[in-house]
Amino acid sequence: MAVEDSQLETVREFLKDTSRGVLMTRRRDGGIQSSPMALAADDDGNVLFSTRSTAAKVRNLKRDPYAAVCVITERFLGPWLHVEGTAEIEFLPDALPNLQDFYKRRRFIEDTDSDAFKQRMEHEGRCLIRVRVTRVVIAPALRAAQRLPGA
């Protein structure tokens, strides 16, 4: 089943108001690794993360690009989304423009065009993970708040 444009719009809109989520990847032994992450959505409704290129989640996604993300708000038992998709990883130096865009979308305080920002990304060995969404599950509380079908 293809993801509907309205579902991707829900992802984009929801991620304008929150940047919290849990990324789930598959470990080599078949288990699940959960990683709390700061996130954003791009203009196409894909979910974006930044992490260090040495992180276990990166190794997991290089081996198996399946990713699931539970997007939450500060309010416990409040609205949430579950998305699944295929992860793509961009490494420096090619990732720099998309890392700048990611941090701007998160309303990052530091000037993302500065040399200090670029040096920090290099020093930390940052990469960008883009989850191309193939499935969206919209929580009942979010459905009701947005008056979506099935509420």
C-alpha cells in the first residue's frame, strides 16, 4: 500500500511542532535497537536525523536499511505518529548541505553557515539519515485533533 500525500502532510505538520522520536533499527542478531533522537521532516515528508557516523544505528542501517520511528510530543499519552521506511545515509563532506538544512528545520541556535558549525560537524563525524516513509500510523488522539478519517 502506497503512502498517501495526506499522510506525508500529517508527518510534515506534526514535525513542525515536535522534534522528539525513537528510531528503531535491526541489530545483526535480529533484535531491535531503540535510539532516542531529535528529528525533523523534509519537504517530502521524509524523516531526518543527524548522528555520528560511528553509531551502532548507522552500522545497523548500512546492513539493513529498514527503519521505524515513533514520533512523540512532550505530553505523555498525547498525540504520536509511527512511521516506517527505508533509510538512506549521507556522509560528510556530501552531507553538509543537508545537515545544515536539518539543523535549520530544528531551529538550531547556531549559525549553520558558519565555519564553527562546519568544523563541529566534521569533528563529531556527523552524518544525515533520511527515512523515506513507506508506512504511517496516526494515533487516535492526533487523528481526532486533526479531524482525520477514522477518528
